[in-house]
Amino acid sequence: MKVETLITHLIERGETVATAESLTAGLVCATLTEIPGSSAAVRGGLIVYATDLKASLAGVDEDLLAAHGAVHPEVAAQLAAGARDRCGATWGLGLTGVAGPSGQDGAAPGTVHVGLAGPGVLTVRTLGLSGDRASVRAGAVRGAFALLGEHLA
């Protein structure tokens, strides 16, 4: 779903969104706020690039991070829930993954987990993306918008 359409749907529904981003480092929130009027729907975001910030800022369970590392589907789910809770939003998006060029936590470059938390919803989608860092990060943003759009449609 196009970002303009996402913002329109959120505003029409009186709902808001917030992000907790690792590999995208704020790119999802920045893309959302390029749309005029987006301040009515975007609450804000957490950039949790460092693993310890996933716990301290977004509330990801430290034991989960210790056991599985930062690139894990449950981490994405907890990032989404943390963004929603900490920013007071209707919807939370959480992204973690590996942009490359090398792997991390046993995950190959291009592995991305996108979490979505909202009213009655807590889900994660795993993406296998290809290309350079910029391509993987752009694909992660598109994946986040697609997941949110499916729940707003």
C-alpha cells in the first residue's frame, strides 16, 4: 500500500502509528512523515540500532535478546508492542534484520522481521530480501507498509 494511502486511512479511522526501528534506523518514520498532514497520524519512533537499546527503550525482553540475538521474529513483535506502548499509538511497527554486507546473529543478509502490534493484532512477517544495504532497507520499509496496510484495509 502506498504511504499516502496509509496516512489517509489512519487519519480517516482516527488512529495513529509509531515505530521501533533497528536496521532501518528511522527510515519508516521518516517516510511516513514526508506526507503532508501526517502529524495527525504519526506519533513518533524509536531508533534502536544498538541491541541494548531494544531492551531499554522499546522494552524487548533482555533474556530473549541474550538467547536469540537481535534478529529474531519475537524481537520484531516486542519492538512493535514497545513502539505502540511507549509512544501511545494505535499501531506499532517493529523492524529488525540484517542489511548486510555480512550476517548477524546467525541470520543472512536480507533477513528482515517486521512486527505489527495493534488492536487485537500482534503479528510478524519475515522477509528474505536481496541486494545491497540500501535495497534491503528500502524493501524492509515497503514490507512494513504492506503489513500495516493489510490490517487497515
